[in-house]
Amino acid sequence: MKMYEQILVKALENETVQVVFPNVKLNPTEIVQLNCYQAIEKIRDVLQNEDLEDVDCFMRIEEIVNTLEDLGVDVDGRHDF
């Protein structure tokens, strides 16, 4: 099997690679915009939650940070609390 892989790697080493997601209907910009909009809605909902006491503001910030992290946004190590 190793020789098979070596021959295949050599045969394909100069070929162009194309990644395709056949089920994705949006372009990259539309995907990012949609995810950002959904994140902003979630952040707004967290901040508008009047059921929380002011001492719960920390938890609001935590939820906002988690929302950003869920999107894959790096918060530069600020989330160590």
C-alpha cells in the first residue's frame, strides 16, 4: 500500500486542488454576513434580557464572548475568566 500511495502522490503533485461544497448555496460573503447578523441578534437578546439582575452582567458578557467564540472569532486570550 505504501508504494501505491507514493506513486499516487508523485502522479498528483503538480495537479491543482479544488475544494467544492456542493450543498452550499451561498457565497462566502453571504455566509459571513448571515452568521454575523445572527450573532448580533443573539448579543442583542442577551443585553435586552431584563430578567437578569445587574450582578448578572458578568454572565451577559460571558454569553457575548461565547457567541463570538461559537463563530470562530478569537478574543485574543481575554476569555480567561
